[in-house]
Amino acid sequence: MNKLKAFATAIILCFCTATFLSAKEPLRPEEKDYDVLLTAQEMLDSMDYGGALKMAMHAKNIRTQLCAWQLFILEKELSPAAVRSKGDYLPDVLQILKERNSFDAVQIISSLIEKKTDLFFDYSMKKLVSYISEKKAYPEADFICGKVYQFEGEYEMAMQFYDAAVKNADFLDIPAEKYEILYQMAYLAQQKNDNAEYEKYLLMILADDSLYYKNTVFCNAVMRTISSPAEKEPLKKFFSLYRVDSSNYLRAYNLISKYYLEYGETQKAVTAMALSVLSAFSKIYNVVHIREPYGNYSDFEELFIKMQEWEDITQWLQNNAVWETFISFAELTENLGYRTFSEQLFIAVYNSCPEKYWKQKIELHFHNRPLNNFRVSDN
């Protein structure tokens, strides 16, 4: 690992020296940063960690050079009086640049508008230039560097790169990749037994979930359905009335609920687990509805029996420990005194789960209370 550190230091020094010694007029890089980054990812996948680190750093350097060149071109082309007379309104500036045949400047501006829209820049030329000056950050490359150090067991170095990537997440080509970075940071915090940091990174993921986790009105309504002693069919209402379409947050719901459960914060745990269950149900419902658009499978048992026709769905359930989550949720709601909901969920899982292990687990849970008392039928 010391060799990798020394290697990384040499790369950084080399790039910094090259930047310092570059000409006053920046040159447009011949290589594309995303092509180099793709090579870095391929090397990472093949466990060539030294090569992956080298290419990721090279991609960062290319991005820096590209931004320097773009800023130089725009400064030069925006300086004439005829251009400055158009003010800051982006469409007007772009039009005069086209009339003046400022091809490079037009290409730079047009590509950014195509990618981000002019509304993103508030139709301001100054804001577009400011964006380029900040865009020299390359969070995707930092993510790869972080993974290299994580695989090599250098967690502190990995966290530095992950932290840089998260701070510059606005420049990710795929915005949702921010959550993958935060999941890695949570994992490393867990490996270090740093509970406060572990919770912090999971909550950073869920901070963006304004529709569900951060929506107090929604969460309170869900909990009332689960806990109401007057509700005769709370499970049916739960799955027919609520949907949680949030694939980015499903894993965070699971992890944070287990964390809170372990440390005795049951109300926080049950809310997060309810969202996890609803998220899994919603995802399966949406997929089945696309494949069977004329079917009506809003009932839990009907949906989960129907979905067994598709191997990819059953595999997804296994990969995401969905059956385990359902049973954990039934156990937790039982412990909190929400017995009607809990028993109905146990029965629904028992009747629809194709895996013998989970059926036996439910049978064991009711070892002092015969299953036929709960109207459970054999599959």
C-alpha cells in the first residue's frame, strides 16, 4: 500500500507540475476525460488498482485542462465591445457570437445549454462562465480513486476522495450516483464502528427524500393506518392507499431502520421500515403492472403470487432481502402492540412466499399459537 501512496503522490506532482508549466494560452486537451475515466473503471473492474488510480487522476487533469481552455476562449470571445453590448442575457450573447463566427465559444455554450438547459443558468452568461470555473471538479474520478483506496484497505484516503465527490455532486453526470458514494461512506463508517458517522451518511441520503422520509404528514398517515385499533383491515388499507416510489432510498430505509432498532429507537425504526416495505411493494407492483397492464394486483397476496412468474423479480427480492424485511416489520409491529396489522402481514407473507425457510420461520414464531387460528392456508 505504501507503493500505491507513493505512486499516487508522483502522479499528483506530475500533473501539478504540468499545469504550472503550461503555456499562458491553454490548449484544448486531445483526449476526452470521459474516455479516460471509462478506462479507469475497466481497470478497477479487472482489479488493476494502480492503473485505475493513474487513469482516474489523468481524467481529473484532462477535466482541469478542458475547463481552463473553455474559460480562456470565452474570456477572449466575450471581451469585444460588440459582444459586451448585448449584456448578460444568454440567448443574445450566443446569437452575436454566432454572427461573429466565434465557433469555439458557440460550441462551448451550446453544448452546456444542450446538457443543462439555459434555464439552469438563469439565462445568464456570467452564471454559465462561473459554472465552468467550478466544473473542473470531477466527482466520478474521485469516486473511482476512493474505491481504489477502499479496496486496498486505506479507509481514510478513501473517505477523502468520497468526501470530495459528494461536495461536488452537482457536477455528476448521473445525479443519483451521489447516493452510491454516500452508501460507501456509510459502509466505511460502519467498518470503523463509528455509529454517529454511519447514521449521518444514511441521513444525508434520506435528506433528499422530501416526498416520503422527510414528509411528516405522509409518515404520520402511514403510522396511523398501521397502529389504529379501530381499523379492521389495516394491511389492505396500507398497501392500497400508499405508494413509495423511491428506488434511490430503499437501501437507506433498510439500513437506518436496522440501526435504530439495534439502539432501541423503535418509533424511528418502524417508520423507516414501513417506507422500506412500501417501497419494495411499489417497485414490484409497477413492474408487474407494466408486464400485465390489465391485471389488478393491489392485494398483497395476489401481487406476490403473480410476481413469481418472473425469475428476475424473485431474484430481486432475494438480493434485497425483501422477505426478511417483511417478517422483521411484522415482528416489530407486533412488539409495538399493532397486533391486527402484524398478524395480517404474517399471514399474507406465509401465503405468498415461495421460500420454505421464511414459511418455517413464521411457523416457529407462532409455535404456541396454531396457524389455523389465523386462517393461514397452505400454498
